[in-house]
Amino acid sequence: MTARGAAGRCPPTTWLGPLLLLACLLVSNGATEEVSENCSHMIGNGHLLSLQQLIDSQMETSCQISFEFVDQEQLDDPVCYLKKAFLLVQDIMEDTMRFKDNTPNAKAIVQLQELSLRLRGCFTMDYDEQDKACVRTFHETPLQLLEKIKNVFNETKNLLKKDWNVFSKNCNNSFAKCSSHGHERQHKDASDPQPPGFVFRLLVPSVILVLLAVGGLLFYRRRRRSHREPQMVDSPMEQPEGSLLTREEDRQEELPV
């Protein structure tokens, strides 16, 4: 086959390019519609029920755990709050919320982790995952932590039902403001005196030590006084030799009658 013949059998490229582009656009549009539909119905009532069962199975305790979460006082935008909280919830389920293997609670956590991975496609990334803006350390009970996580999933479900593309919002400005407020808060905390709870923990032992010392001193003095009083009752007071009373009696005896 000559080169001319080979060239004559090749399909023309003038119309192949636009057709491929059109096919790619159709596929991408179909994928976008599929993603939108999945995001709108991805969180079901069964997931919220699993979270409620986790909450109901927790033992009531005053013991607290430490975890990092979004500070809602700094970040009041509901969409940006949930975008920030979403990745933190994943970290909490991975590192903090651990149950015995093959238990109902452990299986529920695995299902929620799988749900979080699927939800990643519904969120756009506006910041570095390691960015700590708008985040602070909380000290709460496991029950309070689970309530926070359930609230995140519930609010995310409601917003996605209204608009599947709601979490494509750019939150960089909100995070930047939150970061500046965080620096101001750190400087304020550094200049402020110790919190009342810290002072109280230092003051109580000091007061107890002072009371113990005073009580011991009073007990010692009382015991010492009780030992001295019987001795004074048993031995009458002796008059000292050469007193004025003794000399006067001697003089009366020496006078002639």
C-alpha cells in the first residue's frame, strides 16, 4: 500500500475533534447530574437514626474528652461552618470515637465513615486540611460530642436537599476573618490573668493547709493547758521566803508581853 493509499484510508481529523469534544461534554453533564442527585439524597434518615442510637447507648458521665471542632462563635456562616466541620468530623470518627470491634456501635461508625467519603464530592476545598482557623479545642462529654456530630449531618442533609451545589460556596473570606479574630483572641488570653477555675484549684489546697495548721496549733495549746491545770490544783501556792508577811509575824513574836 502506498503512502497515498494509506492516507486515503485514514478518517479526516477536521470533524473528529468536535465530535470528541461534544461526547466529553455530554458525559461530563451526565456525571454532574448524577453527582447532584446523589448529594441531594446521600444522607438518609437511617444515618441519623444510627447516630441517635449511638447517643442513646452512651453512659451518662461527667468525664470529659478533648477534641478539636469549629468555633461557631467565630464562624457564624452556616454553609462555611459545615464545610469546616465536615473534615473535622471525619478526623473525630477516625481518632476519637472508637468502640469494640464487631459491636453495633463500631459498625455504625464504619457506615458513617463510608458516608463521609462519599460526601467529599459534594464539598469544594477552600482551604488546607491542616488549617486551624476557626477551630478550637473543646472539653466535653462523649454525649455532647455525638450531639455535635449528629447536628452536622442533619444540617448538611437539609442544605443539600434545598440545593445540591450549596457547598461549592467560596468561604476563604470567612475563614480569613475567623483567623484574624483567632489571633486577637490569643493575644487577649495571653494578657488576661489566669481563669477563675485555675485560681480556684490553687486557692482551695492553700486554704485547707492553713486551716489544718491553725487547727493543729489550737489542739496543741488546748492539750498543753489541760495538762497544766491539774498540777496547779494539787500543789498549793507557796509563799516565798523573806516575804513582808513573814517578817511582820516574826516581829510580833519578839515583842515582850
